[in-house]
Amino acid sequence: MRTKLFSAFIFVILLALLSNIAFERLIMKDFDDFLKGTKEDQLYWVLASIEGSYKNDTWDHGSLHETLHWGLMLGFETYLEDSAGRRIMSSADVLFSMDSYMLHRMRSYLNLPSGKGDFTWYPLYIEGREIGKLYVRPLERFGALPLKEEIFRKRGREFLVISFMIAGAGALLLSVLFTSLLSKPVMKLTEAAGKIARGEFAVLRPKPRRGYTDELDMLTETFFYMAEALKREDLLRKHLTSNITHELRTPLTIIKGNLEAVEDGVLSDPGEVFRNINSEVRRMISLVEGIEDITRAEASFFRKGDIEEINLRDFVESTAGVMKKLIEEKGLYLTTEGPPLIVKTYPEKLHIILKNLLTNAFRHTGSGGIAVKWDKHVQDHAQGFLISVEDTGSGIEEGRLSKIFERFYKDEESGGKGLGLAIVKELVEVMGGRVEVDSAPGKGSKFTVIF
């Protein structure tokens, strides 16, 4: 590993030596492109000024004269034609009307009156309507400006040679240092990558170094987040395959049975058959919607995102406020309570968690209401925060508490898909938190997420 890294540094130095000439040419090309871009910007200014001189379907010759004058000073020979092909004004007209002193000054750095090369034309528009064309070609420049450009090119080449010599010496020194610092963590990542390639996603994440974070630390963190995402993706595939097979079998069997009953003459009422089939089709549509919900949630798992600093009170009140009208239309109340609190978290994931908890409480509450609370949370000298959603609904039997976080698990009276609490639990774990439940039949439930 170290030998290869050292050899790679030497190869890079030799490659840099061979590529220096090409790089110098690229720099000069960029400089030429910069000059060309500057000229284009100046030309667009001229075009915009000419378009601005067209008012009330007529040309303002005074404004045109001034614009073409500035075009000459910027190094452009121009002439203007209207939409019918009639020449309106040219830079030659401007030169003809110019006083002798200014003409003499301009000839000291521009080859007047004609430019070099062929004319290029540009369309002119007002409110989407073409009003004419501007023909342009560059004028040859004299004086200090071309000389300064050549000096820049010469000094640029000298700078590249000197910088290469310094970089080469530095690279030799750094190659020895980097080969020793990079080999150990890279070897660990290679070992972990080999395990993932064999389908062993449960790789051990190394402890992060305290007080110091470099690119390798960030690479390691990203790699192991990727490993966790792959693990979840593999589990998602297995779960969805199992769930879809299980959930689709029953409605498809019922539909098949009804169709066979009609075919055999057992059922003669087509209305009943249609109702049965329609009911099972709605059930399958609900399953598909559930799969879409969990797919969107899984997408949030796989996107690590960035930790952001948010005002927890504003965040909770905004998320809860979206559901407030729906809750009140059911005859329930919704209250929010907590101190002003600035926290660092993943807002996208936290939004999904809170929305699912509120939706779950709404579905299982027939009277009374829902209370959302938040506060600081301190444990083992680490400070975090918690959010609780408490309802006055039907509550959960003790025997079902261990199952409510399973995907597609729901009671017979639930109108949901059995995915909301499963998504909550998985997202909370991804964020490094935990979820607690306190519930009793007939007295309501309280879900608390702690980070």
C-alpha cells in the first residue's frame, strides 16, 4: 500500500512535468476566452442600447449615434439595418461627424475606419418582434493594450514553471508523509468494502476522533452511512417482497373467487360481485399507496442530508398547524406547548416523524383532542430534546404494544395502512434517537421521540 502510494506521487510529479506545457496552453486559452467574453459582454451592451433607442416604432438617431460611437471606442465597426433591410446608420457615419481632435485620438489606438474579417450579424428584438439587425466586426488595436496582453502571457508561462518546481519539491516531501497517514484508514475501509461486497452489511463503524475531522474522517463517515443505507435497502427489498406477496394474495383470491362464482352460476347478482371486486381493488390501491409512502420515507433514510439549526417551537407549530383545520373539523382540539428552543437536527426527517404521529393520533381519537409538547432532554451529560404527541383516543392494549411498529400491522378499526408508526420508529433510529409509548385502552396514547 505505502509503496503504491509513494509510486503514485512520483508518477504524479512526472505526469505534471509532461502536462505543464498543456496546462500553460489551457491557461492562455482561458485568457483568450476571457478577452473574448469581455468583448461579447461589451457587444451585448451595444445591442441592448440599440434596442433601447427604438421607441414608438421609430429609431432615435441621437441615441443610435451615441451608441455606435461607444461601439467604436470599444473596438467594433458596425452598421444597422431595419427589418426591411434598409441601412439606418453605420460607424462610418459616426466617424464622418466626429471632430478632428477625437478622430485623431481614436486613430492612435484603433486602425480606422475599417475592421478586419467578415461582418457577423445579430438580430434586434423589441417585445419578441424583430426590428432589425446589427452587423459587427472587430477593429485592429494599437498601443499599450496588446503589449500588456503579451506581457501577461509571458509572465503566466514563467509563473507556471516556477510553481511546478515548488510543487514538485513539496510533493516529494508530502508523499512520504501521506503514505504513512493514509494507508491505515484506507486499509480499514477496504476491509469493510470487501464485507459489503460479500453481502455482510453489518460492518463495525470506527469511533470518530475527538476534536479533529479531516477528509478521511468525512469519507469514513459517508462510507458507513452508505453501508447503513445499503443494509436498509436490502431489508426494504425483502420486507416489501414479503409484504406485497402477503397483502395481495387475499384480495386477488377473493376477486378470482367472485369471477369463478359468476362463471359457474353460483352468484347471479352482478351488483354484489362488483361491490366485492371494487372493495378488494380499493384494498390493493391502498396497499400501493402504502408502498409509495414507505418508499418516500426510505428515500429520506438514504439521503443523509445536513444537520440544520432550527427553532423547535416554530417548527412544531408549523407542522401541527397544517393538520389543525382537519382535526378541528372532526370536533377535536389541538394544543401545542413548549419553550423557545434552538436545536440541531434533520428537519426533513423530523417533519415526517411528527406528521405521522399526528396522523396516527387523529385516526384513533374520536373525542377530546391532541396535545403536542416539546422540551429539553438531558441524559448522561448529553443535552438533546424531546417531542411528545398525546391523544385522548381509544388507546392500545398491552399485548399489541410490541407490534404497533411493525410494517403493515394495523387493527381492524384503523383506516390507515399500518405504515405510519413503522416509518416513525425507523426514522427516529436513523437520527440516533428512540421512541417511547405510554398507552392504556380507553384512555389514549402518548408517543414520545427523544433525541
